[in-house]
Amino acid sequence: MSLPFDHLVLLVHDLDAAARDFAALGFTVQERADTEHGKTQFRFVCFDDGSYILLTAFTSAEGQASHRLGEVLTAGEGWADWSFTVPSAADAADALKAEGLPVRGPVPVSNVIADGSRWALELTLTGRGAEGDVSLPFVVSDVEGRPARIPAPVPHANGATGIAGLSLSTGNPAAVGRTLKALGGRETAPGRFDFGRVWVEVLPLSTPLGRSGGGMVKAALSGGSDREFDTRLTHGAPLAMIRD
């Protein structure tokens, strides 16, 4: 099955500083003018393939403490979560439940932006928030207003065009593999799952750069040249770009 990435969540303490640092790396950073704000605030790094990196900060200590990703930031800035776009979050939940896998949802989420446009989606959790392995994703299906939800992509000075793949670390690769297969992934090599044009690599907990308890390790962008981005400017999130 071909599933595209929706977005990667990168948690930071200072959102304005993170936006400046990503701009210094050649990314165009955008905002979405939501009319209501909850526990989190965002900046967007949007790509031509429809995916994006979501720079995320909590609006208060109380909001962080009650958020499913709050403990991740307590352990340090960096990658925190990731998601696929699916036709139906409800169908994805049913497929996971049929396999006896942890799942929560679908959960409705919506907002209105400053020009009056409304966006709405449903998401299904398979990892954090669903008592699943912390390396696992959530999945998103748009109900309405995807163009309002995601700012239109604009060129990046560094040539980045999309999210090509990512690496995870886990102490339970069998369970993670079962979930990725239930979502439509095809295991093309041990620990390597392809979802059409994007890939996910499952690595052991001992993998360098990974968080001690597992989770996202590194993301790879598609673009015009091979490079590794400075983790001091990506706020602890290992990030590379690979030639198209």
C-alpha cells in the first residue's frame, strides 16, 4: 500500500528560536493563523509532497504536563512523533484492532483559521497515547479543509522537497513490525518497511542518536544534494537530505 507521510513532530522549548534556526539551515518556516490555541503552538516547514515538519512548543508548563508528548520534551528537545496520511482513520483503527494491536481513536480535531476557513481531521493513535510502542505513529485522515490545515508549500533555499523516510528505535521490533504491516507496510528487508514512495527503518534501542526509551531516531528529506544538518540548529533532531 502507498501511504504518504503527513508530518513529523519536533518538540522545542523556544518556538521562535527554532524557527530562526531552521531558516538559517535554508528552510522556509510558516505559520497557520488558528483562531483558537490549546496546549501547543506551531511553526510549519512544508514540502512539495504534501508532508511537513511541525515545530512544536507547549504554551504552558501545565499544558506540557497533561499532554501525551509532555514527557518527551522533559527528556530533551528533538523528534517526538510522526504520522501517515490515510484515507480513513476509522478504517485504520479497525484494521489494527482486528490484529489485536494497541489503538486509540479515531479522535476528531478541528479549528478555524483567521480568514474563516475551517479544517477538520480524525486521527488514530498507535503509539504514545494508545499504550503502544513509543516509536509507532499516529495516522490522520482529513475530513475537510486540508488546504487550510497545511500552509501551501513554498521553495526552500536548501532544495528540500519532501520526507523520504525515517528511522525508529525500539526494544520490541516484532510488535512494531506487526503494526507497520497492519498499516500497509511491506517488509523489503529485515527491519525495512516500504509504503510506496516512503520508507521506515526499525533499529534496536542501542542505535546511536536515539532516545533512551526508543522512538524516532532520524528523518531523511528528499532534495537536490546529500547533506547532514547540524543538530544544534535542528534542536537535537537528526536530519539528513538525500539526492532525488
